[in-house]
Amino acid sequence: MAKRHALTRRRLLAATGMATLLPPAALAQSEIRTVVVAGATGRTGKRIVETLNAQGYRVRGLTRDAARAENQHGNIAEWMSCDVRNPNAVATAIAGMDAVICAIGYTQFAGPNGGQFVDYLGVRHLVDQAIAHKVKHMALISSGSAGPARVQTRNPLFGYVGYWKTKAENRLKTSGLSFTIVGPAGLLDNPGGAHSIRAIKRPEYIKLPMAKRVVDIGDVATVVVASLTNPVLTGKSFALLNEDGPPAYDWRQDVKSLPPEQS
């Protein structure tokens, strides 16, 4: 009897202590219920909002004009007007939320809507306020061509946006936040699910021919939303693209094989 009692007690302790054995990121992500999406009315941002909504998250969608967003897209999110270039507005937007997904991007090559002020400063404000409000996870949609895979100061395309996106990535990587950085290929306005998703190192991505550097925005949304609950994606940065043919591969295996903060 004594031996059987000891075994039962051991099993009980193992069951009740299981949570303490999980990585901190997994514990934090398991508690995510509310998500703020910056750039929520863009093509990719809207798809992310729809995916979150379908999975039962409470979503706060940030946009320049909340009334227009509600009129165009309905009540799939709690719409909030927010200029990410304004740190006070960002602080209000993030307050009380569990996670942040950033899908913002420049609309001009220079000036206040260019990469310096949107892709860098806007992301920096989101990161800083995510730290201040103890957000559990932040997912950043960047670019397959950003990161240390190339010398960004020699890449003047689109107003050196690769340089500014890389600076934003570095701010997130060194923030102490649980994070995932997704660098999608050229975005196609498709719902996703029709092709295999592949996550690869960005030095490999930039060597591919342009015809292969494409991905459906629905697949980007799938991966980004998965980062809220799957610790395999935590602390990783990677390029994302589609392969020809129907889905035949679990993209999570790609991400799992990548070392932390790989670009």
C-alpha cells in the first residue's frame, strides 16, 4: 500500500506542477485573449482581424479613421482611431490588451508617411508601449528583404524602407518582449490555404528569383495569429512564402528548425 500511495502522490505532484515546467513564453501566450492590431484596415491587417475574430479573440483595430472603418468593415473589431507616430495615442490603444500585432507600412517613399516615421518610429512606439503595458507577445510583419541579410544602408529602394524596417526589428528583438517577426514575400490578395507555406532564413530568401517571392495574405494571417499560442514561433524572425501546388507541408517544422532571432 505504501508503494502505491507514493506513486499516486508522485503522479499528482507531476500533474499539478506541469505548468511550472512550461517555458515562460508558453505560459504567457496561453493567457492571450485580447489583441490590438495596428494597420487593421490594410489588406493584410484586415485579414488578420478576420482570422482573430473567427478564433474568438477580442480585437481592437487601429486605424486613422475609426468611423470609416466601422462603416466599411462592420463590427469585426473594436475600432479605434490611432496615429502610431503619436506615442500618447499608442499608449491609449495598447492599454489593457494582451498582445500586439503590427501590420503597418509606409505609403510614401519620403516624408511623414515614409519608412522612417511609419515603419520605424511607429513600430518603436508600439514596442515601447507594449513594454510599458506588460504585453505578453508582439508579432511584427516586416519584409522578407529586411534584416541583417543585406547591408541596408546600400539598399535605397522605396526610401531606404529596408533600413528602417531593420531598425524596427532590432528594437523589438532587444526589447525583452516575447516576439515573432514575419518577413513576407510579395503579397497576393488571396485568402490563403491553397498552397504550401514555407518559412525560410532571409539570406536564402533574397537569393530566390522574384517569381518565387510571393505569398497569399491569408497565409500570412494564419502564421501571425498562430504566434499568439505556439511557442515554437517565439523569438524567431523569418521570411514567408508560398510554394506551388496544394498544401503538403507543415510550415511549423520550418520555424522549429530555425535558431532564435534568425534573419
